[in-house]
Amino acid sequence: MDNRPIGFFDSGLGGLTCIPHLMKALPGESIIYFGDTARTPYGSKAENTIRHFACEITDFLAAKDVKAIVIACNTVSAVCIDDLRRRRPDIPILGIISPAARRVAGLCDESNHIGIIGTKATVGSNAYRRKITEYRPGLTIHETACPAFVPLIEEGIIANDIMDLTIKYYLDRFMADNGIDTLVLGCTHYPLIRENIAKLFPAIRIIDPSEEIMTSISAVLRERDMFSDASQGLRTFYASDLSENFIAMIHRIFRGTGFTVAFKSFDL
């Protein structure tokens, strides 16, 4: 048994979408989350910049004595997960892409047309395409970047016509031209607009990597005998900018549960 916390991090508030799945499946696990809200979005930044930011946050979480780190950010998972694992070989570091890719490969066959949406960095890396075809070659995969989604979500512009119009701008032709029937939300911010997407494209099967990461977390804790024996875990949420939107999102997702919110800054 190991009652140390599990660390999560993302470029902003999107990675918060992973936490409810962990709380439901493993309520005794403690969590330390870091959202780099002062430097978001990552998806349009240079790879060296993303790598630098990710190393800073990984070191911060390691200093908090976490027993595992979950990269709740598709961009970081796509760009530099191997660098982080080499930097911290003593801590299991889990990316969000592999579990979702495994799920897609298990659900789909050659008759399906799979769409991947994500940031410019995630789509440009072809990480989803490579990993899905590693699990199941021959699948038809199409990808498109949706760079405006993250800034709008970070600003809380979600349940309104502006977001719906932005979704239609990016996805109407992408869906129609490619006959998409299965859509992977290749950014942890995107589950926050899942209802919008489902309303506009009701026939589409949606894969949410924020749900699928639980498979990897449970497997690592089981293999290393690191499950917590606590009845209720502690939850601490750090951000590099404690914006009203970040705090409001935490209260929206975790109302009725105990948590702490704190500030941690890095050089911009």
C-alpha cells in the first residue's frame, strides 16, 4: 500500500476532466493537480518550450513526493513523454494517448472512419495515428487541429452559440468530407465541450481519453502494489494563475467534495 498522492498536470484546466473518473473508481487516492494556466495554451508553442514547461512541472510534482505522474495533456504526451520518463525514472509517468488509442483499436475495424481532433502540436506529431495503427494496422484515420477550442474553454465560453459556431467551423467539413463515425477528443479540454459536439453531430461515437486513462492508472498501482488504503483521498489543485475561470471550474466539477486550491508560479 502507498498513500502518497498521484500527480496530474495539464496546460490549463482541461486535465481536470480526468479527476472525476479517478475519484469514482479509486476514492481513496489523493491527488495533486497542476494547471499551467498562466502559460496556456501549449498546442501552438514550439516543442522546446513545451518540453521546458513540462520538465518544470514534473520536477514540482516530484518534489511533492507523488507516487505516479499522469500527463493529463495530449500535447505534452505527444511531444515529450519519453523525455520526462528519462528525467524521472524513479516515478511511473503515464501519458493519455496510449490508453485512448488502445480503446479505438479495440472498437473500430476497417469499415470505420476515425477522426482525431486536438491542438496543432498533437495533430502535427501524428502520435494518435502512430499509436492506433501500432495496436491495429489498416484503420482509416483523419486528423485536424482545432486551435481556438482551448482558449475559448479556458475563458469559460462553453455553453453558448460562440462555441457551437466554432465547433461547426472546424468540424462540419471535416466530418462530412471524411465520413467520420468515431471521434477522438485528442485534448483533455475537449470533454468540456463534449455535449456541444454530441448535440451538433448526434450520430458520432465519441472517445474521451480522460476516461480511458483510468485503465493505465489502475494497472500501474496494481503492478507496484501502490493502491491507497485510505477511505477518502485529499485533493489539492495548483495553478500558475489562479484565474476566476480556473477556480470556477473546480467548484463546478468538484462541488460537494473537499479540496484545496493553491498558487505556484514559474517564469513566463
